[in-house]
Amino acid sequence: MILFNKPLMMIGALLALLGQGAYGAVDAEVAKNIKARLHAANPKASYGEVRESPISGLYEVEVDGSSTLFVSKDGGHFVFGDLYQVGSGSLVNLSEERRTKQRVEVMEEQDLGEMIVFSPKGETKAHIYVFTDVDCGYCRKLHQDVPELNRRGIEVRYLAFPRAGLNSLGYRKIATAWCAEDRNKTLTALKNRENVSLDVCKNNPVAKQYKLGNEVFDVRGTPTIVMQDGTVVPGYLPPDTMVKALGI
């Protein structure tokens, strides 16, 4: 579930309070009190670890696995949004930096064998993860680029994200690719709108990957690209732009 509205920008006096403070361990009683008050206010939400923030007196708490609250020590007030550090001529989104690191860790924990992977014949210089559907136009366009991406040393790791949900025809189509003996060939055929007999096997990973996209990566559409450094790119990128973004 989504607990709050769109993130509010933290500006003015709050930005002036930002410092270089490091994240540290939080007193157990403080953490317990913060989570208790938040849970009492909304018991339907899922609250993560309580961490110190770079702002003295504010603590970070993840909500529903994707959003972050900055909560007062007594748990009575919070600010919802990203935390920025004021630099010389720039603003650094500290919250996004932390999220990108978490995304890398999450993806490294996933079973590569449950993805449909298109690998270069030669040296692999970089990899991307792509939440994909078989029916979206830009998913097809990106898939047409896969040979060129492979030629440039980029490995494409697909995860399933049926846009219409798990009870849709789109789910049955994409699950057919994940259940096929030759998954790469079948996924390509489906994206090329070829006539493929639908065959949904038990224990396929589509539902798990769909949940991952929704709950961890906040996928709103396909394709959604997750770069190897954890940066999320919603939508299509042409090969030249992809290469530049990956720094290869």
C-alpha cells in the first residue's frame, strides 16, 4: 500500500540544518518508542529499521519498503521526503544515494537463474536489469536493441512485470516465456508478436518479480531499467545513451 502522498520537498530552514554527520546506532528505547508511535498512528504500514540521520534530532524510518520518514526523537512529528545536503553550488540527494546502494544489494540477492539473460558473446563490460512486459511498444523497441547492447558488452537481465497484473492475459504471455525450454527464444517471439502457445507452469518466478518491481523499485511502467549502480531509469534508452550512462 502507499501510505502517504507524493514526497514533499525539504527546503528553507530544514536544508540549513544539514550536516556531514555519519549514520550511527540508535538507542534501543528511542527506536522502540518511535516505531510504537508510528504503528499506533497507522498499524497497516510496515516500518523498517530506525537509523540516525545527518540532522541532529531526526531519525530515518523506512515505510512499506520504499518511502522514508524523518522522525523526531519522541516520535511525535515527522517530515516525509528526500534529504538533501547543501554543497558548494550543488545539492546532493542523500536519500537517493542510499536507495541506489540498497537497490544494488537487493538485485545481487536475486537468483540470476530466474531471470532471462541475454549475454554478450565476448567480454561483458556492464549489465542492466530490465522489468519488462511483452505487450508494451517500448519494451519491444528495447528488445530490438539487445543485439547491439550485447555487441557493446552490455548484458541484459530481464525480470517479468506484466503491466495488467497477475490475473491478466499479459501475465499468461510473459509467464509462458519464463516457463519455456528456450526462454530467450520464446521471449523474443512473444515480443515480436509471433503466435506462441501459452503455457503457464507452476512455481514460475513472475509473481515474485512483479512484487519486487512494485514494492522495492516502485515500477510504474515498462520498461523500467535498473542500472548496475542502482540508478532507476523509467522508460527506454537508446544504445548510445545506455553506453554513456554505464560509463563504458
